[in-house]
Amino acid sequence: MNSLEKSLNKIAENILYLDEASLTSLWDKYKNKVKQISNTAEWERAVIIFSIINAVRTKNAIFNENLLQNKPSNKTKSPSKTPKEKPYLKLVK
């Protein structure tokens, strides 16, 4: 593993310790900063922070969806239940 990969792995490890609820509270702030495009280091950092927030939210959404799909169910699903609300995030491949 080269030094760039080591640095990225260290960053990822630190990000994994961040609380999604705390990050989500910052989402609107950084969304607005990203919308105000400027040729500054502050704007570039805002884009990275906004991307990190979205990455953590996406990771958790994928994890939770997978957890629910693999959860053993003792009951059959009732057709009278309302369908699960679609997540606001999309997985881009």
C-alpha cells in the first residue's frame, strides 16, 4: 500500500467515528456553501465536507437496507402495511 492509500485509509478510519446525526445537522449548511460556487479554498473544503456527509449517510443507508433484507422474519409481510418510504439517496454505480 502506497502513502496515498495509507493517508486515505487513515482519513476513512477517522470518518467512520463521526456520528451521522451530528453530520446530518450540518448538511444544509454545507449544501448552501456548495451552491455558492467560488474559486476559494473555503468553497473547496465545503465541497469535500458535503461529500463526506453524503458518503456517511449513503454508507449507513446501504448498511441498514442490507441489514433489513438479511433479517430473518418470523411473520409474513402484511399487504395492509404502507410501503417503506423511498430513501432520499441514490446508489450510483
